[in-house]
Amino acid sequence: MAKVTVENKTLVYPMPAFLIGAIVDGRPNFMTAAWSGIAGGTPPMITVALQHHRSLKGIKQNMTFSVNVPSVDQVKETDYCGIVSGSKADKVADCHFKMFYGKLETAPMIEQCPVNLECKVVHILDVGSHELIVGRIEETYISEDCLTDGKPDVNKIKPIIYVTQSSRYRALGEVVASAYTIGRELSGTNPTV
Amino acid sequence: MAKVTVENKTLVYPMPAFLIGAIVDGRPNFMTAAWSGIAGGTPPMITVALQHHRSLKGIKQNMTFSVNVPSVDQVKETDYCGIVSGSKADKVADCHFKMFYGKLETAPMIEQCPVNLECKVVHILDVGSHELIVGRIEETYISEDCLTDGKPDVNKIKPIIYVTQSSRYRALGEVVASAYTIGRELSGTNPTV
């Protein structure tokens, strides 16, 4: 199989499309971020890579932020928060976001987004063009109507998947397999599994 | 809209299913990781959160690793590498992985995976249950047959999406919208866009 190198080295799939919330100069603001990932379990941790935008300023002012997981129903608002600066627009008003706050009090969260993570900054790493924020997830919220039998139901959450390079938002597709299950079919080659 | 808190605080969508490659005690090994995200653009950076598995040991031995993006065609192998320890099995042999190496020489990559990132460790952060590896992406490779007109084609790459909590692997679904485009429809409320 022939391999070629690509210019865009940050080519991974899938990428998320999160709305990062912060209070900047006393006013709530949200920006879209695809460069984010879970960083630990106990305590729960998440990373977000940010350039020197207003959101980064706000995060440093309060050392808190939120990660909001939008659904495909919020794709227009999600895109808007990635192309418009909070210095030129009141994104909360333009997107008709209803906000709520949790125990940290300075991490604004979006009611319409099915899942919301309320985070406290524990590390800020200068990695070049971006600063890598490492946040401890203090609380995670889900919209009650996205539960089935009391558990998060991804078919109700309907998350957005950001496809880099082609710059498309896509929905979740069909179930391919069950994790911690299908791999066992390879255990014939390894009786220790 | 009513919100409830959830016990599993690391609840984000989508999550990837990457195969992390490293040489451990002189032998290539791969493990599955969903806790990973892009961390910077210039230079290109990526994070991977790892517990004290063999892979972490190998990454520290050579300070290099790879991130392999599997396709749905490799879902069985991807799951296998997440449930079996390299101390008990030769995962490369069991999965029939063909390997290749790039300029770093100690970051084994999987030919069958459509996209491969070759990384050098620049930071290791102790975040509790996990160590957060921050790697600089030195080179990114793509299988030639996953290109269309010389560009990465996600419909040929067919990445796996890991759905946490329900523990399912899913495929990419339909295109919902174009990024940097659909959000402009909200600009009626904001003439500066």
C-alpha cells in the first residue's frame, strides 16, 4: 500500500465541534473549537487548544470555562460562533442561547446544547501557535430529554462531527460494532484473551 | 429545558478510536485510545492520555509514538488492540498489521490504517490517573488510495467514531452543512459578519 505525506499534519478523524464558553470582560462568550480531547479519567480532564482570541483572555481572567456539545440542530449557531468574533457581535443574543451556570459560577453553559462540561483550568501549556488549556471537569450536565432509561442516548444527543480539510459538519452514521466485543473474534489467534 | 448531572464526567461526542504505536522493549506494540485531540497548529501538536500501560513505557523509552487512524474495515483489529495487553499477545502478528517507519525510526505505523501521524514527545503531564502525552507531529501520511484529486477523501478513509458510554463504534453519517458557510445565515442579526 503506497503512502504519501500530506501538508496538513493535523489530519485526524473524527474531530468534534465544541462550543467553548467563557466570561470575557464580564460578558459571556462562546467560540467553536475542534481541537479538544479528553485528557484523563480520575480526576476527569479535558484539553482545548486556543489561539489568542478573546475566549483565551476570558478563560485566564476566571480560570474557568465550559465545553458545550452541540447537536446537529445547532449546526448553524455552532458555525456562527466559529466565524464571528465576540468583539464584533453578541453571539449569545444572535444565537438565542439560553444560558445557565453551575457551581463554578463563571463558566457559562448553553441550555440548548445536550451536553455541558463545567471546567476549572489546571494547566496552561504554550505549544506555539496555540495555548493548550487543560481543565478539570467539575460537573457534566445533560438535557433530560436526551436520556433513555436514565442513560445518555447518543441518538437523541445527535452530535456534530467536524470533518477537517473538507470543512464539513456531519452526523453520526450506522453502528459498525460493539466495543470490547468484536475484537474477541481475533482471540482464536491468541488463547489468552 | 431541564438538565441533570451525570456520573461519567468525560462525556463528549464524538470521540475517536486511534491506534497508538510505540516500540516497547524493542518490540512494536499498538493500543487503542479514544482520549486524544489536536493540541496546536504551528507546530502541529496532538495529545494522548495514557494509563501506566506498556505503551506509555515504550513512549518514554524512545520519546516517539504514532497515531494511526483506522477505518471501519479495521474495527475488529482496533477493538482487539484495546482489550488485549501487549505483554500477553503479539498484537502486530494477531492483527496482521504491516508496519512502516518514517523519519523518527522508532514510531511504528500501520500500513492498513489510512492516516498515520508520526510524533515526537514534547511534554508529559501527570494529570492523575493518566499521563497526558503532548506530541509534535513530525509527519503525516495517508494511503494513496484514500485521495481524490490529490486530497484526503473522508469517504475513502471511512473513520471509526467511538461512542462513549454505549461503547459502540459507528461510521460517519450524512453531511449536515458546510463549515464557515452555514453560520453566515445568522449574519442578518449582525451586519459586521
